[in-house]
Amino acid sequence: MPLELFIYYRAAAHRAAGIAAAAGSMQAALRAEMPQLHTRLLRRPLANAQGEHTWMETYAMDPIGHPEGVDEACARLIERHAESWADMRSGARHAEVFDACA
């Protein structure tokens, strides 16, 4: 089964436009480098008690060209790209890997 990558983190709600722009630009650059990469950027609609939004980036590969899905090299590349806007986030990025079952 192909692996998909889910990365979540928090950022102050007042940084929402900047996070959306930075993450969106990063994902566009990643897709340009890896045309078979599918990305999404999600945000919880309400801030938590500390005034932070939770954001989620998702990454999947076209199963025709990459039946194994997102591999370690791809995950490392994503994290290298994300370093450039680390100061916008409230804390660490947390990565989870899932098997695509359906």
C-alpha cells in the first residue's frame, strides 16, 4: 500500500495569511520538483485557547509512478523546504505516516 504523509503544527491565528502563503509556496515548489506529488493544506477553522490554529499538510504520490508512496527522501525534502519559515510556527512540526487503503 502506498504511504501518505500528514504533517501538523500550530501557529498564532494572526499569522494565518503568512502561514497559508509560505506553506502554499512551499508545496508549489515541491510539486514543481516532483510532478507526481499531490499536496493539500488544511487548517482547523477555530483557534485554540492559546489563539493558535492547527494546520495540516498532506502529501501523497501518484501511485502509477510511485506505488510505494511518499518515501524517506521525499519526507526529508519537505522538511528542508519547511525550515525557511519555521519562525512563523508556534512549535515543532509533527509527521505521521499512513497506508492508503482505499
